[in-house]
Amino acid sequence: MAKKFPIRHENHTLEEKSIIFFRNYLPNDWNVNSIDRDYGQDLNIEIAEDGVYKGLEFIVQLKSSHLPDINGDDERQTLRVATYNYLWDNLRVVLLVKFVEEENEAYWILLKDVPEPSQDNETFTVRIPRQNRLTELNWNEIADYVRTITHRKLRAARPNE
């Protein structure tokens, strides 16, 4: 009788591919922290500015699929309403990224640009513009947005500064 061994599920392989793809397009000096218990935060990214970390960070919710799910000019991704609520109530900026294996491309959208879902549903469809290619993302724009939001929140918490 042949011995039985664990088999790696293809979802784990696809998830690993999506993380490697994402990391390959991130600025080299930015720090990537993986989240062990995932409730919507897959990666926490610390932004370095000229090699200096100043407390700027954002969350990445990383999704993946073998094939594209195209509707018009958008890539579609199902997201749980509970996950959206969890991420929306987080104080950090959230970037939703979907890796499509067949195209070897990923598409992105800031959570602030995702319309709020109906709380009556368990899931909803996020429409990610296919023009938002991760391979073409200007990370300086993301850093500028994270800086703006971070400073705005800090000013609200420390009004005398």
C-alpha cells in the first residue's frame, strides 16, 4: 500500500503567486508584513521615503483568480460585506488588489472608491477598473494619498499641533 502525503491545494499555490507578483511591483525599500490571521488584511505595507520609515502604512486585501471576470471596462471581484465593513472602519488606507493568473496582471482600487454595499447582503461585487494595472501603478501617488490621510487623521486627534 502506498503512503499518503499532504497535497498542496491549488488555492494556496494561486495565493502564493499573487503575493509574489504583488511584491515584485512594490518599491524595493517598502516593508511587507504578512498577516497571520486574515480577517481582510492580507498584507500591511510600510512606506519608506528616501529609506526612512515615518509611520506611513496601508493595508492590502489581495484576491486572486485563474481567469479574468470582465464586465465592460472592469474586473469584478466578490467581497464579503463583513470584510468591507471591517476594512472601512480601519484607520489605515486600504488597497484592494486582484491578481489574474491567466493574464499575469493584477488590478487595484482604493477602498474609498468602492461604493458602500447594502448591509442586507452577505457579499457584493467590486468593480475594479482594468486600466488600474498594478504593473503600471505610480507608487508615489499611493504614498502621497497615504500621507495625506495619515496627516489628516493625526490633526483630528491632535488639534493643537
